[in-house]
Amino acid sequence: MENLDIYILTSVIATLFIVFFVGIYRAVKDVDAETYKPSGKEGGPRAALFNLMAKFFEDDPIPKKEKIS
């Protein structure tokens, strides 16, 4: 009986982990099957930085509307 608090704490934490993993599984399953449709065009800061660095090494001149200065 002296370790009853440890047993209760362990069972609560184990239950929370099970609920968490079941929720993650359901969310991933739904995204994978229904809602995720890639647009085909890359976006986000990583893609913008990659495109900027790619323009530096192109042989074509940069158009005036894209120049900063």
C-alpha cells in the first residue's frame, strides 16, 4: 500500500500516452486518406530561399521588377 501513489501515477500516464497515440493515429489516417492534396508548387520559406539562391547562379539577367535596388 505504500506505493499506491506510484501505481496511480503510472496508470494515469500510461492512459494518457495511449489516448495521445490513438489521437495521432486517427489524425494521420484522416490526413493521409482524405484531406491532403499537394498543390504541386513548392511554398514556404525554405522553397523561397532555394529559389532566391538558384536565381543567383542562373545565367539569365534578373528582371528589373525583381531587383531590390
